Amino acid sequence: MRRSDLIPLAAALFCAVAAAADVEAAPARVVSLNVCTDQLAWLIGAPGQLVSVSPLAHDPRSAALAAEMADVPRNDASAEQVALMQPDLVLAGSYTARATVQMLIGLGYRVETFQPTRSLSDIRENITRMGVLLGRPARAAALVADFDARLATLSDAPETRPVVAYYLPFNETASGEGLTGDILHAAGMTTIAEALDLAPGETLPLERLVLAQPDMILVGAPYDSPAQATALLQHPALRATGKLHEIGPSAGWICGLPSTLDTVAEMRALRRSAQ
Amino acid sequence: MRPLPLAAALCALVLALLAASLSLGYAPIPLRALLGAGDPLHVMVMQQIRLPRAALAALVGAALGLSGAAMQGYLRNPLAEPGLIGVSGSAALGAVIALQTGLAAAFSLALPLMALVFAGGAVGLILLLAGPRGGSLTLILAGIAVSALAGALVSLALNLSSNPYATFEIVFWMMGSVADRSLEHLALAAPLIALGAALLLTTGRGLDALTLGEDAAQALGVSLGRLRLTLLLGTAAAVGAATAVAGAVGFVGLVVPHLLRPLCKARPARLLWASGLGGAAMVLAADLAVRLVLPDRDLKLGVVMAILGAPLFLHLIYRTRRGV
């Protein structure tokens, strides 16, 4: 055997070993306790890798991928149930099921937590991190590349940014901070919270909203069963402004996912049709 | 105080508070916007947001004050009050059931009517248990039982809802609020409150006669059965409709008749209309206080009313206990 023949052989051997190590590092059974990690893991993981999703994963109001994840069994985010699933990796949000997460860590399970997505750029980072955790960096890199390409086509800076009040139950309104604010900014809008200089967490009473005369008032679709917090969004005074727009499902605003750009596209189209 | 000056003073107070309630907001809007004059935006805010709030506060207060005075007159017990004896709580349960079963969405009048039926059931139960003389102990104990059961069932119904926001409404049904109510709510409640108030006002002569005792009242030609039925229907309609749109506001029916009784020379008939007007003024004032103290926090009316009413309630119980 010539020495030059050894090089490809060694390379092949190295690749095989590396691949074996990679397979070993990739967790075979992943359990997710949070609706956002559910969807990221489902998107990035290999088929069958995600063995259980959180209780909200099958609710189309909370999860944009609810229909796709319908076959994945649901857990109730209790430590006992999760332990019985013998997971290699548990994914959780940094604020979800704290007691369960503490107990699972105490029992020696590998738990990775994700902070809530606060911006569109957080989405890229979360995709990359999830790719590493699940042993699927190539899949993650492809998703990030698609994300960047699509965001570039969607982002434009209009001459005037309309003032938008995304009105939420309990007289709350979307601020310029966080993922919601970032989505609205990317779509070429500015929020009423910025226009009125509202403090973080400050509510916006109905009368103040109407008197501020925003260019658009956005409300989510009504629930099937009534509650006053949501009935507020159907108040006749909002309709009387003539600026009311009912927007798509709330799921598009909750988690930072590649599909968050669908929400950006929807808002951009809405702004263009209104301007 | 003579009836005419008393009525004039109370009417002036209610009108002043109504004007104050309509004027308070996030922009100075002249009252003529109410009639549709001026900036269309101001007209809309005045007619669609401020008017329902002020009018409902006045109507709810009138319904509760009047019902309280009528029940106290009939049972001859100053502790009889719709909130304390569970009538408001039961009305809230009826309203929540109408909303959560979808009945109110299919037929909007179902909301106040269900509240009326449940309030009527509670009044009937209390009258049955307390008997014609209205013993304090029975009244309060029955009230505790009915209120607790109604409150628990309201919580249960709201917890079963598929809307995650429904649970937060428990506070509204137990404490009451007129914030962000619309003209639709006003249109639903106003006719039934007016009907209930009209029925209750007819009981004046009977209640006056009843102060002499049941035998004397019957000798004067008062039919106690009919009086009881009018009281039941009137209270159920007034409290039911008020609670269906504004939640259970407590203590109005207790505080207002107590404050006005000395001015009415303890004449139940006079106390009826005086308490109606006084109740309207009281709830309008409470709603103003709610908005002035914490404008952005949606404080409930029941909070203010309980702070005023609970000490008075304790005082009344203390006096009743000494009297026993």
C-alpha cells in the first residue's frame, strides 16, 4: 500500500469516528416543556428525535406549528411524567415549569433552558444553539440562511412609519421592546407605546387609545368563549374609529421561529394596503 | 328634612356627579359633545365610552340603593342588603352561566334575564328562611351560605371556560366595575332596572304600614303576600339587571339607607326613592374615586364600597347584638 493511499483512508476513518462521536453526542430522546422550544426542536431535530411536547404545543392559538406537531405525544410538564420518558435531553423555557426543571436537574437529567425571544436576531441565535444541542448544526445553518435571506426581502424603511396600536386584553398594548415591537418595526411600523412614551408595563385605557388617534388599531381574533378581557377588543368605540384591523392568530407573535417572518410579512402587507 | 328639599338636594347631587363623571377623562371634552356637537372624535368618546360608564354607575347605584331600602323595610332589619345576603352573588352566577353557555350570545336579553332568575331565587330563599320578621342571625347566615355557594360556582364556571382570560373575570363578578362598558350593556340593563325600580317604588305604602306590625298592616288593607311578591320581583329585576352588566357591587344597599334614614324620619316609603337617588350618587362617587386614585389600574367599585361599607356593617352588627 502506497503512503498516498493512506491519506484518504485516514480521512475516511476520521470522518467515521467523528460521525460516530457526533451521533453519540446527539440526544436520541428529547422532551420539551415549553411551547417555543417544542417548535424549534421539531423544526431542527431529526424525525423521531423529539419524543414529547408541552401541553400548549397542540393549541393553534399558542403554537404556529400545532398541526404539524399533532402526532408528537404531549406531556403535562410534570417531573414524574418526564422522568418516565427517559429523556436524553430536556428543553425548557427559562420561566416555564420551574419546579419541574429544578427537580429534573436534581435527578441528574440534562436540561437546557432557553430565554424568551426578545428580538428577531435572537431567533437566529436560538436556531443555531438548538442545532448544536440536537446534533443537527447543518439543518440549523440552512434555516438561519433562509431566515436571513427572507428577512432581507421583507425589511424596508418606509418614508413614514404609521403609528400602530396592537391592543391586547386587559388594556395592554404592544410596546416597542421585545419580539412584538421588533416585528412591528421590521414591518415598517412604530408602536403607540413609543408615540405616547408609555412606561414599560403601563396600560392604555380605551379612552386614551381612541383619543390618541393611531393610524391603525390591531386586535387578535376573538376567542370562542367570552371573557371581558377579550370582549374589550370588540368594544363599539374601537370599531367607530374606522382604524380597526383584526389580525391573524396570536401564535405568530408568541415564539421566535422562522415562521415569525410570516407575521412580519402579514404586518408589512397590512401597512402597505393601509397607506 | 321635608321631602321636597331632600329630593331636590339628592337630584342636584346626582346631576353634579354625572357631569363630573362625564367630564373626567384623558382629554377635556365639553359636555355638549354628548348631544353630538363639536369634534366627531370627542363626540364618539363622549357617547360611546363616557356615557355608558356614567349612566350605568347611576343606574346600578339606584337599583342597589332602592333594593336595599325595600328589603330593609320589609324585613325591618338594617342588615338586609342585596350584596350581603347573596342576591348580587346569585345574579352574578346567572349572568356568568348565560355568558359561558353561549346563551347570551344567541339571545342578548338572556344575560339580564338569567341574572334576574337567579337573583329572584336568592331573594325567595332569603324571604323563606328569614320569615316575616327577618331575624338577623338567619339573614346573615343564609346570606353567607348563598354568597359562598354563588361565588364558588362563578369561579367554577369561569375556570371551565376555554378562554384563558375568563378566570381573571372572577374579580369583576365579585367586586363590580363599570369601566369600558358599552352602550349595548346600558341598553340591556336599563329597561329591566327601570321596571324593577317601578315595582319597588309601589311598595312604599305597604312598607309604611308594616312599621306598625303585620296585623296592623293587614288591618289597613295591605296584602302581605302581594307585597312580598312585588318586593321579590322588583329586587330580582333591579339587582339582576344591574349585576349582569356591572358585577356584584356590595354595601351600596347597606350604606345609603343607613345614611339617609335620619333624613327620612325613618319613613320606609320616603327612604325608598331617597335611597335610589342616594345609591346613584354613591356609586357615581365611588367610580370617580376609582378613576382619580388609580386611573390606569382598573380598580373595582367593590373595593371602594367595601372600605366604606364594611366598618359600618360591623357597627350595625354590634348594635344589633346589643339589642338582642
